[in-house]
Amino acid sequence: MEAKKTIYVGNGKKITGPYGEFRNFSVCLSDIPQDNIFEYNGKKYVKLNVNDKKEPDQYGKDLAVSIDQYKPQEQAAPAQAAPAKDDDLPF
């Protein structure tokens, strides 16, 4: 499997509020390549990964948002066996 270049489309930060810690991030829809948008039941989707950055950037953003580019390999359908001929049958 060949390695694909990571496509970053946003960033964010972890925030602690009165109800615990949560993640707040923004995604730039213009940066999402059309071939990563898919349709299911009439709705459009994109799969994303949200990862912790090693260090916060200059704006305090400590999360990175990237496109999930995993696509399962299509498996070939098993070949159908030809019907067996049995020449020993009396009919």
C-alpha cells in the first residue's frame, strides 16, 4: 500500500469547561478534495481524523484535523465453479 500525503483541513484546541473537557475545532470545507466526499442515503459525508499535535501552535491550537483517506481494497469476486458433468449417469 502506498503512503498518501496527509491532507490537513482544520485545527482546534481542547477546552475545559464546567462539564469537563471537550474539543473545539474548525474545518475549512474549501480544502476538502471532491474525491473525499461521498454520498450515502442522499446525504454528503467526509471522514475526518482529529489528532493531538505534539505542541500547540502560536494560537494555542493543539488539535489537527485531516482527511481519513483509508479506502478498503476491493476483493475480486470468487470465480463460480462450472457445473460438474457426470457422464456415468444413465439418463
